[in-house]
Amino acid sequence: MKQISILGCGWLGFPLAKALLENGFSVKGSTTSEGKLAELKALNIDPFLVALDSKSITGSIENFLSGSKTLVIDIPPQLRGKNSDSATANEKVFVEKMKTLIPYIEKSRIENVLFVSSTSVYGKANGTITEETIAKPDTESGKQLLEVEALLLNNPNFKTTILRFGGLIGEDRNPITFLAGKENLENPEAPINFIHQEDCIGIILKIITTDSWNEIYNGVCPFHPTRETYYTQKATELVLPLPQFNHSRPSNGKLILSDKVETVLGYTFIKTEL
């Protein structure tokens, strides 16, 4: 039985762990919440309390990595307060956390790393975006994600695949809950670039089961209605106040393609409408 370690059993990592178990893998899962350890264990996920810091790691990171050939890193930058997108360039907290982690990966028997990144690395670019597009992040979190991508991809001790997800949505998560009733929203004609939780899990499973390493993939559903069309429809479906958009200025936005997921990886999207 193949064993996989998932660093970060949160909104995506937890259901991913369950899906891996259903597909015959054994799973070690980390959390920063002591109260979640029992929940992981109850589902036959080997639980570990692990927290990364810019200078150290709390918890038994060696045991968490031991016995696994594949590591999934699914922890967001979570730059808040002084470490928000207004942080100065030398406050690279997330980058430093990864630099603390990497030596432990090198000393382990991990052969493959899957790093969950974000399409935020493309910044505010306009037009069509593919994996070949030069990433130019304009937020601190995007800049740090891109730097971590490079750290992992350039490390010769293991193979790395980068998965850049678009906006994450699911049965319990949709941005309309924050935008309902809002007025003067910008870019009504810009396309959405979202992906459903089920497809996030499906793509990760496909990467792991086909050994698709040393790659960069965009993970975005090939369904791109305009912001106004999508959010109006979702507000109507959920009986929420309709958002109001500003049409006085031209819309700007990027259309992120994930053709490579379909043609190279051979993945078929489950949620073709969101």
C-alpha cells in the first residue's frame, strides 16, 4: 500500500485524504489544531500535530514524512496583519517557513512533492493565460507563492509538480456570500476562473496515480461566464440580494486556461458548470 503525507488537512486537504484512502492509499495528515486529531484518526488518517514557523517546526515532522514517497503541501500563505499584502519584501514569512521545511524533505525518503499554489501568481494580467505565461504577481502572497514554487522546482532531491488553482468553490463555499447586495462592483464583463473542490481532488489524484511530476498545471474549470452573469445567477439560486455592477468603465480581466490538465494529464472535469 502506497503512503502519502498531506501537510495541511484543511478545507481541501481533509477531503483529499479521504479520497486517497478510498483509492487504496494510506495517509498521514497534519493539522495545527489539536482538536482535529481525533477526527483524522477516526477516519483512519494517521494524524500529526505539525506547525511551521519561519525558524522551526513544532511537532514530529520526521515521523510525519517517514514512510511516504509523496508529499502534498496544501497550506496557504495566510499573510495577515503586518504580513499582509502590504508587507515589505523582507517579511517573507511563508517563504521562510518553506525554507525551514525543505531540509526535512531532503533528509526523508520523499521522492515527489505536489505543491498547491494559486493563479494569483499571474497577477492582474489581462487576456488569455496558460502555464507558459510569465507569472508576474502583484500581491505579497502571490509573490511568496511564486518564490516557493521556484524553491521546490529547482531542488534536485525530489520531483515537484505545481498545481495553480483558481478561485476555490464548493458546496459550502462561494464568493457570492460576500458579494450579495454589494454595489458598484468592478469588471462586470471579466471572466470567472473558478474550480470546484471535487475537481481539485480529482486533479490531484490524477497527478499522483499517473506519476505526473516535474510539471506546472493550471487548475481552473473550463467554464468562464462573466462576473455579472455568474454572480447574478448564484445570488438568484441562493435567494440572496443581487450584486450591482459598475458599467461606466471597461472591464479588465484574465481568462485562465487549464487545457494542459485535459490534454497532458488526461483529466476530465467533473463540474463543467459551477
